Amino acid sequence: MAHNARQPKVLALRCQACRSALPAASNDLAFRCPQCGRAWEIEAGALRERPSLYVVPPKPAKHQPLYLPYWSFSVSAKVDVGVVQNEGALKARDRAAKFKRGYVSAYSIFRPTYVGEWGITYMRLQPEWEAVHGHGPESPGATISSRDAKEIVRHYILSEIDRAADIGGLEYTIEVNDPELWAIPCYDLGELIRCPWTRAELPATVLDDLSEIRRNTEQRRA
């Protein structure tokens, strides 16, 4: 039978390495294999592998950790202060130089400009985490694409430089490298989600896919 080019292509959500079924929440665009730990993202109608890492929880952990997904990128930002080295340009140069890694929350948040976005918080802090390759104990997939996250990271860096000096008068270069899918632990306190490092909190209601993350976490622990 001739192949109908107009027929929609069905993408099987199976790990391309070990052929295990990939657990997927309803809006996921990237997934982690529960068997071999590899991460895969849908790109151009196919699955493309992404490096998969998780952050080791702080010790001692006061609560059972709940892992949330983040896109992470190694980054390099440089500001050319030129001949006229005014104070603002020097501050912008120093601020740009500190960014080595950028983070974007890969889960959906209602009104992030109001409740905060931990991805930019982590980028500002540049924490020295112990990150381990693999899928981790209970690591969810991502509802935000790495392509969108890459543009967001670039915007984060520009906005941080602009806090020191008007970027309109600066010469700068920003390099954002290939995406990695990270799982970063937080504490599930019921109505609140707390970051164990910054003690920042998010209302549980602002995480659009939290119910599915919780359900998948419980299934994997069982």
C-alpha cells in the first residue's frame, strides 16, 4: 500500500536507547526514561536526546524531596567597556562575567511575573550544586521546550546586565550552549512548594502541572 504523505505521523514515546515506554504527563514535550535515565525531547517530529542530570538534595533533608524540571545551559556573557570605562559599564561587565550557567523552569507557572521564577533566581545565585548524570529518583519531564528556554535564558542575561547599565549603550556578546534537562529538588509542603536553598516559596496552585508531577512521583516511589 502506498504511503499517504498527508497522513499524520505518529511518534512512539519509547526510549530510543532501551525501548522502554516514556512516562508522559499531558503537556510534556521532553521526557526521562525510568529505566536507563536518558532524556528525550520532541523536536521536528522526532525524539532527540538531551543530557539528563539531577541535583543531589541538601543534607539532612527536612522533607521528602519533590523534583521539578529545569532547562539548564552553560552560558558566556561578555561586555566590552571600550575606551570610556564609566562606572555603569564596569558594573555591567562584572555582572555579565559571573554568569556561567542559566536555568529556566521547565514546568508551567501561572503568572510567573507575580509569584517569581526560580530559574532566574538560580541564575543570579549561580549555586554550586552537586549534579549527577541520570534521571534521578523521581524526575519529571518538561512542558517548556528547550528552544523557548534558550531564548528566555538570553533574555534573563540581558535584563541582568541592564540592571547595571543601559544595554542600549553597550557592546556585548552572549553565548548560550546546548540544553540539558535538570531535576532540582524542592520540598512539597502541601499548599506551598519550598526551595531548600533559598527558602523561597511558591503557592502550589501556581504550578499548572503539579498534580501530574505529584502523581508520577508517588507511582515511581511505589
